[in-house]
Amino acid sequence: MKLGVITDCFGRPLSESLRMAAELGFDGVQIYATTGSFSPDALDAAGRQRYREELRACGLEVSALCGDMGGYGFEIAADNPARIEKTKRIIDLANEFETAVVTTHIGVIPSDPQEERYRVMQAALTECGRYAAAHGVTLAIETGPEPASVLKGFVEGTAGGVGVNLDPANFVMVTAQDPVEAVELLGPHIVHTHVKDGVMHRRTDPKIIYDCFARGGIEALNVSDYFTETPVGEGDVDFPAYLRALRAAGYDGYLTVERETGADPIADIRRAKDTITQLLS
């Protein structure tokens, strides 16, 4: 397995983040591509060439692009035509930068496939997945608001080109899903993973939490009452067992470090890499 890092976690401009990733010895980087300097709308031909050269100079691959649309993902039918088209442009960009994965949060998948919201989401992901598959890319749904069994059924109900970006901490913090069980259920569909840790303090309906994120009103919800993201090794993700499960499932892709909080994220990123490197040796 290879080690990657999400460039946004450094909190620096992309070019500087690429250099930092290289200095820390990562194999690749996941880059946010919905807005900002690496989005399809912002990148002209010269910009694309410049980043290709910078990645080459740093000896880095692109492990995945992050195509997260924010808001309610693909839950709202009226919003989906524009979101689908933007996702297709990010898939095109992934193809240009020789990565086979675009990750995204899609909203909260209902447990009942007969719900209208389920059908709306699956129709959107089916269209995006067909486009991705035709371009040699997988659109990977990031784990979080639903149990692994619900996500498995949803992915298998699309027409291909849709997979899973497994984030073990999201399972631990929000759904109390055992990441090892999740790998066993989702194994054939996992195309990218995150290295992140956390703890759940109080269980609640995941839709409450993700709706707050969607509205941009997470400040109104005291997240620390419900969960805390921690440095790797300080939370409830059993990384030795998780890595064993990934290997048993035949996964040999990227383990990409994500650190979204903390007073010193760069130190936490370095620590996460060192921890995982030792476990893989």
C-alpha cells in the first residue's frame, strides 16, 4: 500500500503543500478540485502544465481528486444536473492527472431504497458512475453517515464506476460502525482510503450532524458533544486490525492521511505517517 496526504490539511497554498508532502516522504497527494486553484474552472492549460511539472519535480502521484460538492450532496433533484456536470469535469481532470479516483460525499443515503431521496441520489450517482467508468475513473463515495451495509447496497445498485473511499474515523465518530466489519462488507468496492482517527462521545442521528454541515451551520451544533477527531493512535480506530482487514480484502491502494482539526496538523500528519509506516513494516 502507498501513503498519501490531503494537501488541504497543510493549510498552505497547493504548491507549498506539494513540497511539504514530498519532504515528509509521501508517495502521493489527494487534491481538492471542486473550488480553488485546482478546480476545472480555475485551471487553464498553463496552470495544468505547471502543476504537472510540480508534481513530477516532487516525485508525487495524485492518489485521488476530491470532488465534494458540499451542501446536501446529490439529495436534491433540482440541484443535481449542475452537480453532475461539475462532477464530470472533475472526472476529466482526474483523467488528465492520471488518477483513477475521485472522492465525494453524496449526502445521507436513506436506509429504505424505496424512499424518493434514495432514488434521486442513486440516479445521479448512476449517471456520474457511467461517465467515470467510460473514462477509467471510479467515483468513490466517502463513508460517514450510513452503515456499511446501506452503502454496499447503494453502490451495487448503480451501473458501475461507483466505489468507496473508506474513512474509518467517520464510521467510529458518527455511526459507531466497526471499520473492520465495514472493510469486510465493502472490500470489493474500496478504491481509496483515509487515515484518520476519532472518538464518539454521544450517539445521535447522523442526518442531524450532516444536515448541519450541509447548511453551513455546524457552529450551532456543539460537535464536541458528539465526537472528536483525534491524532492517529489516540482515537478508537484499531489501525492494526483495520490494516489487516484491508490486506485480507485484497486492497493495495492508497492510505491517505487526513487531519481536519488540531493545533498542529502538520505534526499530526507526520505522526500519522510514521505510525502507519511502522504498522506496514
